[in-house]
Amino acid sequence: MTDLFEGGMEDLWSIAVVLLQVWLSVMIGLIMIPAMFGFSLGVTSVYIQILVKILEWATLRIQRGHREQPTLPVPAPLPNGLIQREGGSMEQEMGELRRYRTQSISRGEFALSDSFYFYRKGLESIVDDQVTQRFSSEELVSWNLLTRTNHNFHYISLRLTIIWGLGVIIRYCVLFPLRCVITLAIIGLSWLVIGTTLVGFLPKNRVKTWLSELVHLMCYRICARGLSATIQYHNKENKPQKGGICVANHTSPIDIVILANDGCYAMVGQCHGGLMGVIQRSMVRSCPHVWFERSEMRDRHAVTSRLRAHVAAKTNLPILIFPEGTCINNTSVMMFKKGSFEIGGTIYPVAIKYDPRFGDAFWNSAKYNMVSYLLRMMTSWAIVVNVWYLPPMTREEGEDAAQFANRVKSAIAHQGGLLDMAWDGSLKRDKVKEEFKEQQQKMYSSMVVGKKHSS
């Protein structure tokens, strides 16, 4: 009996070793080697095409099920994934209120009915304000067979339930082990630390620069393949150049991985300890990144001086900055902080837009920690994203930093098909600035008493 038990254990161990060897072979052959050399075997593109067909079939089946059972919810097409109200200026909307008055009101008079405009705006903001919408997951036009996006549709028919169940098995039992965030993170980060440290010992010359960029590209490409990322880069002739500043809208922490797959950037951030500190110190040995001590981060003048000195050296990598300062839910671009636009030099705008059908790339840091977020990403269908390089922009004569920032933001929003929002993304944590209140007061004052008197 003992010999039989030991023989069975040896067989199980042999099977486990074979499975591990097969798994490692797939990881190295299909993910790591193609990623390191920047080419694709075409497996992901075929997988995406099959997935699109399945999602289209599921949408048609849901619509047919809704006709058969009208009580079931059905996804409705929404512009940019959000319900939008028809916009109008303060003067137009108050004009509508005044039109129903029995007596006419001249421009220079106050009307009690004007207060209803502010009451309505206040109630709308409480019920569903424009800022809060940008920090919740994007509403989908159709169901993408993920329980986390809707848990009602898979009860419509037996076939749809079977497809949904197979999807759960494929995502958690096939895709997740292949992506294996822990293994790929260890491989990618270890390669980054070891490679940049070794390159750091070389004298400063073209060979060192080339090797440093190669190490960075390999690391980020391994991480992107681990997420099953399919990235389309458009207008590559506008790619950020050395000595410039790359600014982009911000949806997810993986925005850096997405952009760094196609070129190297100098990172900007605060110095950390522990593992992050080891990575930062190794990276800065091979090429100039801009890391600040905590005390320096509070000194705006010191930050601007460091960044301006980096940009002045035309051989330095372009700085990568996300001026929104927080992650937005892939539907909008919110106010850009003007600090990045006070440095001077050339701005290279980049628009990033994720396809929400295959997974929600938005990181809601108030709801999910980094581990939970990565788990959701690794068990999504895929990460499909479009990146547009916009023509370089410079500050025009007579234009201040805030106006320049708004012009760049509008260009990014237009190219990415995103909503151009004037609000500051930090409003999800802070109160409304007094200047915004004053702006509304001035607008009403100029409407009632005229621009000359209000000025």
C-alpha cells in the first residue's frame, strides 16, 4: 500500500512538473520573447475578433429577449457612456424663466424668478453632479458578458447563460494564469532593476542611452502583454521628442505602461522608500528621471526649476505628465493643472481612449485598492486602447499658462472623443474653489446690470 501511495505521488508530481513546463513555455514563447523584441504573433488580434463577434451576438440576443420579456432591462445607447443634459447659458435659461412672467422685465432689473435657476442648478448638482459622474464606472452601450457590469442579462436564455459561464471559466482559469500578474510583475520589475543598474555603470554616451531605452521598452512591453493589451498608435509622426513635455489624459495607472510601449519617457514623482525606492534609484542611474523629496514637492518654485532644467537639456527624454492629477473614467477630460504649462518648451499632447467593451480600465481609488484593481484588470477580457499623438503645441503670445492648458485639454478631448470639462478633478476630495463661485456671481451680475457696471 505504501509503495502504491508513493508511486501515485510520483505520478502526480511528474504531471505537475510537465504542466509547469508547458505553462512556462507558453509564457516565454507567446508573451515574453515577442514582447521583448516588439512584435506580435497575431494571437491577441484573432482573440479580439472572436470576442467582438460573441459580444455582438450577446447584444442581439439581449435585445430579442427584451422584446419577448418587456420587463427585463435592456442597455440603451448613451453618448460617451453618460446621460447628458442639454446645455445652455445662464442668460438663455433665465430668459426662458422670465418669458412666462405676466409683465416684461428689462435687462437692468432683478426678478425673483431668477432664483429658481439657482435652486434648480443646486438640486441637479446634489442629485447627479457632473463631477461625481466622472469618478464612477462608464455606463456601457451593451453588456460585455462580465458579471461586474450587469448581473441580470445572463438569465435571458439558456445559451446566453452557457456563454457567460464559459466566459467566467476562460477568464479565471485560462487567461488569468497566462497573464499571471505576480510572475510577470516579478519578471518585468526584476529586469528593469537589474538592467538599469547594469546600464548605470556605463559611461555616459550614445550606447548607454540606447541600452537604457531598450531596457525600459522591454520591461513595459512585458507588462502590457501580461494585460493582453492591444494598442493602436495613431499619427506617429507627432510622437514626443527629447527635450519636450508629453501631457495626456489620465484614466488608469497603466497609462504609463501603454505610452511607454511606444517610446521612453522621463517620469516625474515623489521619492519613495522600500521596493518603489529601489526601482526609482535603479531607473535614475541609467537615464535622468525627475524624483522629488517630500519637502520639495511642496515647493512649487523648486519643482518648476527642476523640470525647466530637465527640458532645457535637449538630449533628455520627454517628461511624461498627467495634468489632471487624478484618474477620470474614460469619458471626459477635466481641468489641467497649469504648472506643467508654466515650464516653457514644446508640449506634445496625447489622447488615450480605452474600449470599455473589453474591460473597465478606470481606477476608482476610493473603491478599490491597487491589488483589487489589478485583479479586475487581469480577469477582464482584454485591454484595448487607442492612442493619438497630436501635433506639438507652444504657448502663444499673450496667452497665460491657464489658457494654454485649456487649449491643450480641448485638443485632447476633441481627438479622443471625450467630453471637455472645466471642473477640477480634485473636487472629488476638496470643496469648490471660491473663484468658481465668484465667476457665477459675475455672470449673473453682468446679465442683470450690464457688463459695464459689473466690471
